[in-house]
Amino acid sequence: MRIEFTINGHPVNMEIDPSARLLDILRENLDLTGTKEGCGEGECGACSVLLDGALVNSCLVPAFQVDSRSVETIEGLRETEIGKALIDAFCESGAIQCGFCSPGFIVASTALLRSNPEPTESEIRAALSGNLCRCTGYTKIIEAVLLASKKIKEKR
Amino acid sequence: MAVGKRVIRVDARAKADGSAKYVADMSMPGMLVGRVLHSPVARGRITNLDIDSARKIAGVRAVVTAEDIPGGNICHIVIDDMPLLANGEVKYTGEPIALVAAESRSAVEDALEAMNLQIEQLPPLTDPEKYADPDSPRLSGKDNIFAHHKIRRGKTDVAFGKADIVIERTYRTTYQEHAYLETQGMLAVPTQEGGIDIYGSMQCPFYVHGAVATVCGLPQSKVRIIQTTTGGAFGGKEDVPSLVAGWAAVLALKANRPVKLILDRSEDIISMSKRHPSRTHIKLGADKKGKLVAAEVDILFDAGAYATLSSVVLWRGTVHACGPYRIPAVKIDARAVATNKVPCGAYRGFGSPQTLFAIESAIDELAYKLDIDPVEFRRINILKKGDKTVTGQKIRSSCGLEECLERAVQASDFINLRKKLHSEDSPVKRGLGISTIFYGMGLGAGGTKLARTGAYVSIQPDGSVQFAVGTTEMGQGMRTVLGQIVAEAFGIPFEKVSCLPVDTSRVPDSGPTVASRATTMSGRALLQACTHLKRNLAKVAAAEWGTKDRIVNIAAGKAIRTDNPDITIPWNELAAIAFDKKAELTVVAHDSSPPTSWNPETGQGDAYVVYSWCANIAQVAVDTRTGEVRLEKLWAAHDIGKAINPTLVEGQIEGGSVQGMGYGLTEEYIIDENGIPLNPKLSFYYIPTTEDAPTIEPIIVESAYDKGPFGAKGFGEQPLMGIAPAIANAIFDAVKIRFREQPFTPEKVWPELKGLDNED
Ligand code: FES
Ligand code: FES
């Protein structure tokens, strides 16, 4: 079947396998491999993307459902003001180890900072609870989101 | 200049912005999808496997069974007993039986289906404690014992006679699943010369190299292993990547096409290694003043169907089984036994978290029995400089345990905080628990054959520096830390240094990246290479000045005349001159660990070259209405010799501690009595999330190791090792109930709390 949607602001029109997941078409057809597969069952958040601005696990979204909608992945978000600030803050805070979870955390944190530019620590914990990280113990990830929020505010 | 600084990791940005390539992100022209047929049962004989039907499915390019393996059907690890593919019989659920490569995922699935696997089931042995029952099947040798290690020190029967108080307790631990976020995966690419290149996620490329050459029947010179960005490992990518690479390799050779084989999450959990479940029985005695006098420990590890790394894992567990204490009389017997379950292997701590859980709980129990405060009891008994471990090893230097303990006690304001927590009137009861532990750095006497490292350092004509080592980055930050060591050695900015990726055809065999050894051992080899290069640069400068080499010093990024320090040649100029003069600017250096002594019959000798030390203080909250236990705060003091990069050290402490908390509180992988896994999914195997993670105060203690690079000793495993017992001890402090089997889930805790309610 054929679908049409926007990916990181660019329109695409493509033929898809009706059983494909959004994650599959991103990684295999569009070569957007920054979105990772950690579990394939909606548990880890490594496949996080924004669908019409809302945070979703792309492993749970059938590809045909994105028809005429807009998808943002890490490859698009890294060019945005919030995405850049988050990436800088994650690097600076030491919030990255193996990195497999990192793009998913940046995506989920972007969604948070867009709706709540100055979240508290407990709001951050709640907003990121769908993303698993096995390496960092989360302390530095939470610090990084606080730092990004502060830096964005200072700039504005 | 660079050492001790919080420089930003070299790989951080590419990982954060999604541009780093993990093996699943790679593709090659003509690449096929590979997949494995696993046994659905724990023990049986294969009665049907329809290969021909599978081969006929459209899009299938290769089907491989045990019979089609070009080389030996063996996954070489420590003992050669595990086949690459099961041959006629299966010994655990998840055992690999056949392989398929095809053009598409759906063709692969159809082919697996078409094989119509049938197995005649046999009764499995799943309870390790029944390994010696006459009715139990014999899975290995005559007695189902893969390994038996002993420690004999003094006469325990005599010593127990002198004890005022003796306790005997049994502790149990369950499986732990690594749950690295990136599952196992490999991409195998046949070369034009009839060899094979392997790209993939791994800790130990040189293990994979040997294993792939064996199964492919190729000379090692035709096999090349390239480590891709690795999404976590924790020991789980030590030995089993050899299996995954072997599968991808034989498929690729058979199809003569590149094959990418990535395990899905359930498949990974079911078929890949785990932390050994254990049962530890301890008899521990002390005199009235609180001095430990004797210990007897009997340890049983459930090794699973094949021996793999069990013997060495058990060895570390044995050496650490009496904790960091002075005990004059000790008898330890430890056995790893065969069962029809997944082969267990390496996992952060390598056999020691199990035995440390037992001893740290027992120490606490004995302290309460003696009516001595658990902190005080540890003060009396912990190892200090000049003391001997239970293997008779004298601790000569770099012993910061006492400092770890005192600093954790101070930072937490232990006495006052404990009083305050106990005075709270609430259905949520709070308490503090402590653990003091140690970690023998490196492979030790159990792995002397593997204990080598090599390093390559090359100064470029523009003054930048490349280096390569054979140990690997798996998230811990090794590439960054080693870069800091090289930069420091020359006195040049960190930005000038870069680390090459690991490729077995280009980097020296450095043994495995395990046992928290990469920083120390690769660091030592790098420093040797740097010293050699500095000598070469000094010669170049001396020739320029027409003086003798020995009055030239290479430091702070320049050549300096020691007789007149105002005369210098800056680094870039020096590199350019050296290049012009054809000086040797590329050096390979090798290092091997200092020898250790070991008597396997008595378990006496120098087990490890040096130890790292740690004290944890845990604050827990037990909700008496639900049985839920939360780790609220943790003070974790680690003596690591020297923090080359404090941010990365904190990252290891925080991450390891939270993994240890999972081990203590929520992580429970269950294989039932028929050998069937019940929860091979991240949705039913609970690793900690942002909402569970405690507030952690990392405390870094630096009691320098004189043979380590700038005093550093490895410690990456240690943060996990002492958390579960600190939690158990804190639960006891809060509700006076002792849990001797982790994890302390609400299902286990709540029923025990009922008595407590009545008292209130
Ligand atoms: S891969 Fe989608 S949530 Fe894990
Ligand atoms: S950094 Fe490895 S899973 Fe988060």
C-alpha cells in the first residue's frame, strides 16, 4: 500500500508492506537509523519518535497509521533549538554511556521541554519513565534535562 | 593536564544525535537476514528437522545444521563443550539447532516453520541441588560437576571451638539478565580471498576471532573481527558473541553473501548467558569482642547445560566469599553444577555478587547476635594494610577500605540519620544498611594465560596522535580514559589524541575486556609505548640542538633542554622535524600482568595483583501496607586508586549501583521445573526506571596503585556488587526481618510483614 506523510518536515510518498511498523520504515526504507529497536514491544523507549508532536514508541505504531501525519525523529530534532540544547547537555553531564538509549531519551526529553520548559526533577522522572537505560542509573540523564532547560531559558 | 579532568567523552555526541552506527544500523549490498531455530524444550532428542522443505522456500539462500558446519562444531570458550549448533540432542530451552539466511524476514520465518522441528522429550534436571541424586540424569562427566574450587586456611574445627558465637545460615540468589539495551548481533561478510569479516557488538574481539576461525575451518589470518559501537555488555557480550558470530559466519560462507543476524529481545533473553543462580551456606564464628575467628562456606552455582565460563566465574566467587575481612581459619568449597538450563556466564561482578550477598548478610546477622553495631563490627574486622586475605595474600598497599567506610559513614551522618529514621511514626518504615566489599582487579591467578595487553601509539606529522588497543569500549568510557592517559603522558591537549576502532587485523591482542581491567592494563601498555616514543623524540631534539639525549626532557607538550629550560621545541614542530628526520614515530608495546602465585589444592596464594575497595550505605523505605521496598538514597564510596575522569567514574558508580538495586529488588528471571522460561520479556523482567532510581552520592577514594597508570586501578564491576546485601541489611534495620533470598519483591516481603502489624 501507498502512504504519504511528513518526515522531519519533508513530505514523503512511499509504498509500504501493510504489516510494517513505523520503526521498520524509518530504519529500513528511510535509512533513519538513529531510532533504535531495543525490545519491539513498547517497553524500552529506544524507538521513541514524535507523531504529530506526541511521544510514541515507533515499534508499536503500524506504518499505515502515519498516513497524512507528521513524524519527527532524532535526525530532525537534532537540528532544533531544544534538541541541540539537550544533546549538548547530555554530553556535558556525562549522561551517555553505551548510547543505545540516548536518541530515545533526547526525543522524549524534547517532548517534555516543548510542553513544560521548566520541569522539576519529579516531572522529569515521570516524563522519562517509559525510556530504559541500563548503563547510567539515570542520575546524569535527569541532570542533563535540568541543565538543558536552564540553558534554553538563559538564551531566550 | 588531561588526567583527573572531566573531559567530555569522545563518542558522546554521535551517540546522542543518532549518528553512531551499531551493528543493526549497518547494511551491505546483497545482505541477507539471518535467523536461528532454537529448542523449545529443555532436554530431548531431535526426531525431525526438515531441511529440504526449508531450502525450497522462495528467497531462502542458506540453511545450516550441525552437519553443514565447515570447521569444528564447537564454541571455544574455557572448556570446549558447547557446540555451535545442537547435534541430535538438546540440553536447554533456547539451544540453537539450525540457521537460515534469506532475502527477507518473512522468508526466514517461513523457513523456520517449514523445518517442522520435532523433539522427543527427556526428563530435565532443573534443580541444581539435585545434581548428585541417583535419579538425576548425568549431563556432564560422572558427577555433573563442572568445577570445584577450594580454600583451606588454618583449622576451622579448632577455631570454631574458640568462638563465643557461631551462626549458620543459607542464602540464595536468582538469575540476573544483563538487559543491555542493544541485543546481540553480528554482520558477517565473506571476502574475495575466501576469508570472512565480522562486524558486531562484543566485548572480546579476540575470543570471537578464535571461535569464528574454528567453526569456519579457516586460518586465523583470514578472519577479521571489527567491533561496532556496542550498546552495553556488562559481561553479557564476553563469551556468547562467539556463538552469534559463528552463526552469522557459517551462514555467510554457505550463501556467499553478507548476512546480518540480530537477536530479538525474547530470543536474546532465552538463549544468551545470565548471572548464575546460587546457594551459599555459611558458618561464621566470632569471639565476644567481635573478632571473627572462623568461617566455613559451601557454595553451589547453577551453571546450566554447558561449562562455558563457569569455572572462572566460580573462582572469583570463591576468592571473594569471605568478604574483605581478616579471618584466620577458613574452609571454602564451591561447586558449579550442570542443569538443563541456559549456560550461565559472565556478568558484572563475575560470581562475586552471589557470595558477597551471603557474607555481607551473615556479617550483619552476626553483628546483631553479638549486639555490636554493624559499622563497628566491620571496623573491627576489615582488611587494612599489612593484613592477610583468606587466601593468605598480604595487602601491601593501595588499601582504602577503612577510608571508604569512614567517609560513607560521615557523608550519610549514619548515627543521627539512623536515629531520625527509626523515630518516624509511619506505615512506611525506614532503615540504613551497610556493605563493605572488595574487588580483585584483573584476571588474577585464575586467568594468567589471558592476561596480556598490547598498545599501538603513532605520532602523526602534524602532531596529532593515534592510538589503538585491543580492549574494547562498550559504554564504560575506555576510549576517553585511555585518550586522557596518552595526552597526559606527552603533556598535550586531549583533543590531539584519537583512539582507533578495534579491528583484530590492526590492533594487538589484549586479552578480553573483562574483570575491570581495560583502564589499568591497556593504560600500562600505552604508557610503555609513550615512553618509547618520548625517547625517540628526545633524540630528535638532541640532534637539532647538537647535545646529548639525556639533557632533553619531553614534557608539557614540548622538548625542553634540562640545562636551560628556556630552550624548547613546541610539540607540532617537534613532530614535523621528527617526521622529516625519519624517526620512529609508531610504536607497539606489550605488557603482561605481574605473576600471581596460586595453589589450587589449598586456595592459598596471591589471587589478584591489587584490590579495589568499597563501602555502601543504603537507606530503604519498606511500605508495610504493600510490602514494597524502595532504595531511597545510597552513599557509595569506592577506592579506585585514581579517578582519571571523575564524571565517568561517577557514571560507573551510579549505573552499577542501580543495576545492583535491580538485582536486589525487582529482577527475577524464572525458569520453571520443566526448564521453560516464564518471563523472557522486558515487560515481565523489571529493570529499574527513572522513577525507581535512588539519589546516589558517589564518594571517590584514591589510594594509589603504584603499578597502575597514574595510580588507577579498575573498578567498573564493583558498584553493582555490594548493593543487594546493603539493601537486605537496611530492610532488617527498618523492620527487623531478614531476607536471605534476593530479590526482595513485594510478593516475598509482604507476607513476612504480617507479624509486624500485630505487634504495632
Ligand atoms: S523498541 Fe520500541 S519500546 Fe522498545
Ligand atoms: S547509555 Fe546504555 S542504555 Fe543508556
